Amino acid sequence: MAAAARALRVLPRALRVPSATRQLHSSPVCLKARAARVRAGRGDKAVTYEQAHAPHHIGHRKGWLSLHTGNLCGEAGAAQRAIEDAFLRRFLAGTFPGLLADELVLKRRGNLLVVCALLGRALPPHKLYFLLGYAETLLGNFYKCPVRLELQTVPARVPYKYL
Amino acid sequence: MAAGWLWRRLCQGSAFPVSYASRIMQKQYFLPSSNLMGARLAGSHGDTQESKTNPLVSLSDEPETLYKRLSILVKGHDKAVLDSYEYFAVLAAKELGISVEKVDKPPKTIERFTLLKSVHIYKKHRVQYEMRTHYMCLELKYLTSSTAAVYLEYVQRNLPEGVAMEVKKTKIEKIPEHIQKPVWDTLPQVEETEVKS
């Protein structure tokens, strides 16, 4: 048994016959009942209007954060848009670290991608303009479509509730 | 007031600068406009009926294709957005002089799927997701191809995000030469012969 194993190891990789193995692939759990919901706490956590409402309020008390035609009946491309959205949110959260007052709103009009962001006032304007141009150029080159970033600064995050 | 604000907001929402691509226009005969607003146009102008040579517009001699019906189906997730877009499209059609046959609102379609709430067991506890698609169908009648092209370009440049459009055109064509007259008129006269058994 050990001799056979040693003999197998001596052989070059291409000649080794694959032995029967089983693998288990697990992805992170999708906690559907806890998604996008802020749990009630002691009462000191400030929460914006967007965060305070659960996903079943979308269309009734909330609007959509990402507007595209991928999820309409008879239209394609939903998965591609979802991946792009995820990347865009992470990229912009990293480009403006700690400055985003609320979630990004992504709008797609034809080829154009409009990203609307609410920022705090921690950085001086010339730095914000630089980051704006940087983000637009990089995203435009990456996605091969015109990207427009519309920024607005607010003095502070507006709390809707304290949970 | 609300309409004016809505119109301006929709116009500002357009993604493209308002520079026009060159369009091939069919030859149009300009009728004298009888409802000229404002006395400043009367008399002080040159010839208002003479077609101004616009370098972006080229004329061609081909006959225009005529459309009996132009059916625009607009789909979206948000009913309020579709309602405001309907107001905008109907207003644009009226301004261009296009007759609106009807504005139909087909019922919404809901695509639902039910998943297990938990990762491992608990079959009795599930979670449901749904996607709603609202529709609005605008039907315009009796258009020429250049009018249709202009209207569609304007209305599509101002399409809101998250809204999809499908356009169906019904053409009017002349009846082909070979079926204009009934067949039994063109056949040669066959003499009736008595069949003797």
C-alpha cells in the first residue's frame, strides 16, 4: 500500500491516473429572512429611510436602487447587470471611503450608465472632483460604455429611525 | 404647472445631447399654416412656404412608406413612471399632429418563485419572490415613415431608465398587379359544348 503510493508519487503528473474522490462545494448561505433588514437593537443605532425598510416594501414604500430592463418580462441580461451593480457598489465604496451617505442609485439609459451618489463633506471639493474624474474614466474604460457620476454632498446622514 | 415641470424634467433626463444626426427626409409639400400664433410672423418674414435648406436634412425622391398603425408597447416595473411616460408620449404625438388611436393598459404580469427559506431542512417554511411588469400600449394611426422616424427617435431618446419599449409597425401596401382583377374576368371565354351521353 505504502509502496504503491510511493510508486505513484514517482510518476510524472501527467501519467498519474486520477483516483476516485468526492468533493463538496459550499457557497455562503443566503439568509433570505434576514436580507437587507436592520435588526432592532438598544435604540442608539441611527438608520436611514432606505435601511429602515425591508425588501418587501420595494415598490410600495421604497424605490429601486438599480434601474435597468434586465428583470422585465421578456428581457435578458439580468445576471450581467447584477454583477456590474455589485462591482460598481464595491468600487465606489472604495473610491470614496467613509464618504457615502446612502446607497448608490444606478441608472442605465441605453448605453449610458449614470451613478448617483450622496457624499458627506469630509473631503475638499478639488479632491472630490479628482475622484469623480478618476472613477468615470476608469469605469468607462472597464465597461466600454459612457459612465456619468452625479455627486451631491450632504452635511450628514439623515437618520429616519433609531433602532 | 405640474405638466410643464414634468415635461422639463423629462427633457433634462435625456442622456444624449440634442444634436441631430442627418436624416433623409422624403419630399414634403409644405401646406400654408393657417393657425400662426403671434402677429410678428405676419408680413415681416420672407416667404414662409419656401423650404429652408438645412444642411443636416437631405431630400430623396422615393415614395414614402405609409404606416396604418404604429404600436408602441412600453414595459416597466413602476406604474407611476409608465403613467408619466404615457402623458409625455401622448403630448408629443399631439404636438406633432399625430392622431392617437388608443392608449391601452394591459394587465400586469407577475413572475413568482417560491424557495425554501432554510439551507437544510424545514420544508414547510418558504420564501416567495416576485417580479411585476406593468405595460402600456400606445397606438398611433396613419403615419408616414419620416414622421414615424422623428416621433420614435424623440420618444426613445427620452425613455426613462428601467423601461423597455417594443415597436410594431403596420405598413400599407398597394395590391399587387396580378390580383387587382378577379381571375375569372381574365380567363379566355370557354364555349359551352353540350355533352351527349
